[in-house]
Amino acid sequence: MATATLNMVRLDRRQRASLQLQLYRQLRDLIISGKLQAGVRVPSTRDLVSQLGISRNTICYAVDRLVSEGYLNTRVGSGTYISDLKTPDLGLARSRTRRAARQPVRNSSLATRLLTVSTSPQYPSGKVRPFRPCQPAVDRFPVRNWNRARAYALRTQSKELFVEGDTAGLPRLRRALSVYLQDARGVRCSADQIVVTAGMQQALYLVASLLINSGDNICLEDPGYLGARAALIAAGANIVPAPVDNEGLIVPRATKAPPRLIYATPSRQFPLGTTMSLTRRLALLEFARKHSSWIIEDDYDSEFRYVGRPLPSLQGLTTDDLVIYTGSFSKVLFPSLRLGYLVLPETLVHLFRKSKEIHDGGSSIIDQATVAVFIEEGFFATHVRRMRKLYNERLDVFLDEAKKRTCGWIRFPAIEAGMDAAGFLGPGANDAYISRKLAAAGIDVPPLSAYSLNSCPPGLVFGFTAFSPSQIQTGMTTVANAMRL
């Protein structure tokens, strides 16, 4: 019977992997690839000690593992042999040419659609650089109060938090949310109408997948939020762009095929920053009522209003079950929290609970409990007030620096709310080119055209909330210098 030489085995003491693991992996791959043929005898451990220059224990560990997994078999009084696996070629011995000749992957229609969309502009770096939009001041987050809320939740609810929770979300959080939303946003809801999600994006994806059929007309603000566009396209929707003026989304005209759903950001349109007027809100509600259309009200940063009180929600203006209200803690607290919520008409609650049950079973219960205590103990309201004041101060610095350093080549309209500012360029300017030019200088300001389906006035979207006054001054100086080149 032939005996394998194992000359192809090469062990390297400099590798992080142990010698026994290296030996095991190399022998396993040689067997699978067929380079060590079935029935061939493996050299004795004494011979391998001499050949490989390693200890007998190391060899025994590797050989015993291969025997236990079926790659080798032992015969009493005869030795150890390569097993006859009788398996198809697993690909370890395939050449690059054979790999290249493999048939392309057949994606589903959903996968094909997903590959064409993005939920945010593309940035050259994962690092948050001036003036990336929609970034909270995480350095000012009250970590001590957060830890207090978390410790209290664990101390008082430990048994409840360590078992599988309600797919709609922790009841305590939903109760706290219902009180907050009724008081601060004028939302009409009970705790039973709230479904907690893994952030805003999952909320939008659930709405799109449950309420839209492929080919349905969907009205979307243009320019508008890329995450909403991505979720709707993934559902196979036919996007009908709705222009935005100084009163907000322009209500679509009546057609033979009215939109199944209308997506809007009434409190502060993203990215233009317009607040929808009361007249336009009532007209939008009347259109939806007349054509049996759903309205998604995305209320993503309504807490940060710098002129007067935050405006009440669109959802609170009607007693009809037309509006699905969505919100998120990612911008108000911190992005990695990944907690959002839906306020649903009662007729939809069971459907969305069932979908959550199938989709992911629910979001982190401990995080939900922490947020609930954070709201109940007043930490949330205090944090929002402090951030509103801080962001207003940073907005003033930003606008002052922009006025001094941009020499009028970009114009910022009045900004009453939000975490970012849309600046408009002169007619004919190429905002995508200018955005790339500034990115090369270390400034992240996506072009308005990136958010648009149809043509829109050229402009750039600046975030100011995550950056200190000194960072804003330095960043705006960099912008001015880059534009002079």
C-alpha cells in the first residue's frame, strides 16, 4: 500500500494559527481536493516528527481531529489511511479559469432592485467630516443619565428583560412614547397603536412591503429622502416625483391612477428645509381621503425647531385613518441606537405586528427599557432642550461663517428648524462636480441633485449640528479655499 510523503505540507511558526491547526487545515484541504487519494497510508507519527520538525503531541491532535471528522480512518495494527469521502469536487482545486466560467448568480427581482438604490449619499470616508448632514452632537450626549436609566431598568425589570419580548415593542416604552407624542407632537394614539422598529429604515421598509403592490403609483417628495425612495423601489413601486415649493409638497393632481401612498416630511422637508403650511396640509389630507391614499408622515427631526414651538403633526389634524406616523431616536439620541417607531391606524396594527414577528422578532429589549426610563425620568426632554439650544447656537455660527467666507456664491434661505441647511448655487452650476471637489478637500456636502429624480436648482446640503464653532470656522475656511482653486 502506497504511503503519502506529505512533502507539500508547510508549517510556519510565525503565523498566528497554531501548528496543530495549520497541519489539520492543510491535510484536510489536500484530502478534499483529491491531492491525497483515498486509501493512501499516512506516515506514522514518528516519521512525521522527523519530517515536519514538530512535537508528536501536535501531530496526534491534528490526526485525531481528522479521524473524528471522517477525513482519516485507522486500522488496528496497520496504520492510518485517507478516507474515501465519495464527495463531489468542492472547488478547492478549481483553477481560476474554471471559476471565471461559472454561471452568473441568478438574483431575485427584489435583489436586482436593491442593487440599484442607496439609502444615503456616498461619502469617501466612514469618518464624519464637516459638514455631513443629519449628524447629532454625540459628544454632548448625557452618557451618565443614560447609564442611570439603563441601570434602573435592569435593576427593576431584570426578569422581564431577559426573556423574549413583545414583537411590537416593550409595553413600557410604547406607553412612554404615546404620552410623549400626544403632548409634544399632537399625535392621536394609544400605546397599542405603536410598533417599535429597528430604526426609521425598517419602519419605511415595513410600510412599503405591506401596503404596496409592484407597479403601484407612489408619490414621493422631490428632492427627498433617499432611504424612503430605496424602500419604495425595493417594493416595486412606480415612483411619481412630487415637486416641493415654499409651502411644502405640492399636492398631486387627480388622475385615473391616484397614488397608493404619499410620502411627506411636513414638519421640515428634507433636504430643502421647508415647513408645510396649514393650507397645504389640509389639502393633502383631503386628497388622500378622496382617493383612499395612505400618507407616511416622516417626523425625523421635528424636535429641533429654532423659531417658535414645534408644529403639531399632520397625523393629529385628522380623525380619518389616513396617516402612518413614523419617528426615530437615531437623530435625537445617537445613531447606533437603531430604534424607531410607527404609529399605525388600528386596522393595520395586527398586520405590522405579524410582519415584525416574521421579520426579526423585535428590537433590543434592554435598549427599549433604557429609552423608556430615559423618557419617564425627564432625561429625554432635558436633552432635547439642551440640544435645541446648542444647535441654534451652531446654526448662527454656521450662517455667519458662510456669509463671511463664501462671497455670495452660495445662498442659504432662512432656516427655522432641523439639523442641516440647503445652500443654493447660481444658475447652471454643477453641484455634483462642486461636491466632489469639496470632498477631495475633506468636506462632505452632498449635492441636491443626489436627492432628486427630476431636475432641481443646484445646491449643496450642509450639516452643522455635529460640529463645534471652531470646526465650523475651519471647515468653512476649507470650503472657501477649495472654491478659489
